[in-house]
Amino acid sequence: MPVNPLAPEWLREPRDVNALPDRVWSSAVERGADGVVRIGGVGVDEIRERFGTPVYVVDEADVRGRAEHVRAAFDREFARVGSRAAVYYAGKAFLSTEVARWVREAGLRIDVASGGELAVALAAGVEPAALGLHGNNKSDRELDRAVSVGLGAIVLDSEAEIGRVAETARRHGRRQAVRLRVNSGVHAHTHEFLATAREDQKFGVPLTEVERLVAAIRAEDSLEFLGLHSHIGSQIFETQGFAEAANRLLPVHARLLAGGPVPELNLGGGFGIAYTEVDEAPDVAGIAAALADIVADACAELGIPVPAVAVEPGRAIIGPSTVTVYEVGTIKPVEVSLPVPDPVQAGEPVERVAPTGSATRLYVSVDGGMGDNIRPALYGAEYSARVLSRASDAEPVLSRVVGKHCESGDIVVHAEYLPGDIRPGDLLGVPATGAYCWSLASNYNYLGRPPVVAVRDGDARLIVRGETEDDLLARDMGLTTATAPATRTDTGDRA
């Protein structure tokens, strides 16, 4: 069968449209003899009947296993170089009280980036000493709560925060541990919006200002300086960026030792995962080994002890665990005109040639879309998909999975080969949606955010309830008898 010319070069036509590649799907996903896919031992048809669609389905054992694997790898590799490691789960990827308990039971600490995330972690029973707080614009209320409960660390993101955190700690009679986030200038090989260590962006302080600012931190009796913090980006497949960041930070770290202890170095997270069959994400154990060698070698050259190292993976733990299950609705073949490449003749101007010929792209609409996964529209992120409710022996056809929102850019999967007999009512699964899908979800077009269901050993249970139309209307003050709005929760206002 000829390749559809509309297909991107990277996309491979599957030999079997029913196959579920291990590198993309969670460890507990399998297709039964009846053709129905089971996740954690629970059939997708049962999940639809009990919870509706769209629905995020989280493989609990997969999350726990990945968390334990990451912790064990970093423990082992940094013990090998005479140090230790602390692994923080980046809650911004996905956070609920259940997930917070799972990762904490696996031995991870948790990184939060807002008062709301802090509230979830505390409600889950996570001890404050195991939490770290990020944010470039922390409110007084957020800082007050973090200090008052005894948070393990606060990441200072600007010079202004030094005095604010110091004063808050004095008011509560505490000595607050802090890290200083540094903009190392290292460019991660990732999407522009996912690179967080470029010079021209909102996070961190310049490397040239670090020694002056650490002196200011040390001058505050209510602050305890833990070390420097760096985060170079997200969805990173190579270790070169981490090596460059460490090699820029450690000489400064060495100079800081002359003025007092610097017990740790935080290298952030951003470890990538496979979203499609062609992605070759590294195993976290390999990243841990590489980082241990990078830090140990740099410290040996500088003649300093290897500090404790902290890392903050989120996507690498929760991302591969989750499948978003949709129901297929409208299916529409669309004929697309094909442009002929412009002929180029030596010394002659290029002439425009009218497009000739066409090819078909099958548009497969589902009952969710950019409201539950904004990443394709926001970053151009690529995903894959499979029909889950049955097996098919039909020929694969180039398809685009789109949502039901009133936007032409409402695309869930830009390009995938799906069975040619796909039909309304089929259940379609998009894997690797655990990170930044639910957490970035919206109510665009007044669609409720989907539920989150955990599956394990044949059992399925709701861990985050989906929103109903009543939920959406409950905040509309034109439909309530209340005379004044309820007291707002903290969204960045100053106390």
C-alpha cells in the first residue's frame, strides 16, 4: 500500500493496527482474545459504562513502580560516588491526594508550585518536611503557609524573595531552609516554551549574581542556605544539557563553600518520555548514572566533596501511566490538495506551480479534545492512538484525531494510522497522557473536566471526580441567591 503523502516523515505505518507498543503504553495494558483492551485488568468497555468518556485511566502499579525505580536508581548511583540523592516528584505534572500518597510511599518527596498544590499535598497527609515550594511570584499567603507548616525547602526565585521569606520566617519564629534558583543559560533541546534556563525568561537569577545573593541569604538569621537550584527544561532526551548546567554551577558552588556550607545541588527534572513509537526516551537509571558521573567528575576537578543532589522528575513517573479513553463520534474523510515542489533552474527565478493531485486524511472526532489535552495545540506535541474496544483487520489509514471544541486547532493526535473501519461508538485510547493533560485541563466551551480513574489488579476506582454541568453552573453568581461571593482562595493575591 503506497505511503500517504500527507503523513509526516517520522510516522511509521504499523504492521498491526491492534499492537500496543511497550515503549508508549503503560505496563498493565493488554488486548484480550476478544479484542478488548484491559488496563490494570479492567476492560475499557467496563470503564466507559461506569465512568463515561472521556476519562483519564491511571495504572496505579505503573506509577508506583516508576517512582520506586527512579528513587532506587538515584540512591544507588549517588551512593556509588560517595554521596546521596533526594528525588522530588514534580506535582505540577499531575497531583491528587491519591497520587501524592503513592509517590510518598515510594520514598519520594514532592515539589509543589502553588498554594493549591501545597494544599493537596498537605491534605494527602504528606509531612511538610518532605515538600519543596517553587514559583516565580509566590504570594504572601503562600509563603506564610509554607513557613508556618514547616516546609522542607522554599526555592527563592528572585532577590526580592530573600527578604520576604526571611521576614515571614522571623514572624513565625522559624529558620527556613531555602534554595536559590539559578538561570544557568543552558538551552535544553526541547520546545521553546519548555526551555526554562534561557536568559530571556521569567525563572531564576543570573549566574553572575549568585554569590552576592547567597551572601544576602546567609546574612539573614532566619534563613538556612541549602544550595543552588537549576532547571533547564522539559521533555529532555539527552544528558548533555544537565552536564553543561552542572559544569556551570559547580564552580560557583565551590566558591560558595568558602563562606559556609552548601550541602546540596538541585539539578531539576525534565526527563523525557515516549509519546510515539519512534521516540527513544532514555531509561531513568541511565540518567541517574550519567548525572552521578558528571557531578563526581566535576567535583574531582574542583577538589571539592560531591554534594547531595536533588532531582525533580514528574512526567517520567506519571506520564506513561495514563491512557485517555474517548468515544469516537463523527468521522470525515477530507481531500487535501498536494503542492508540487517549486522547480529551481540555475540562474533563473523560481516559478510558482499550482498544486496538482490530492490525498485523503481521515478526521476522527472524539468526545473530548483540547479541554482535556491542550499540549498538541500549545506545543505541537505529538501523540499516538489505538482503537481499544475491539480488534480490527482493516487496512490502516492516515488519520487525525480531533476534539469537539469550537477551534480548528482542536487536535488531539496530529497524525496516526488507524484501522480503515473505525466507526462511531468505538473507544479510542491516547497513551502517555498522565503529565500536563489533566493539570492543564480547562472548561472551554463549558465542557466539564473528565474524571480520573485508577486501575489495579482488576479493580477500578474514582480518584478525581469529573465535573458536571451543575458544577460549572454552581459558580455562576447570576444563578445563586447568595448576596456576596464566597471568600476567595489564594490565587496569587497579597495577604
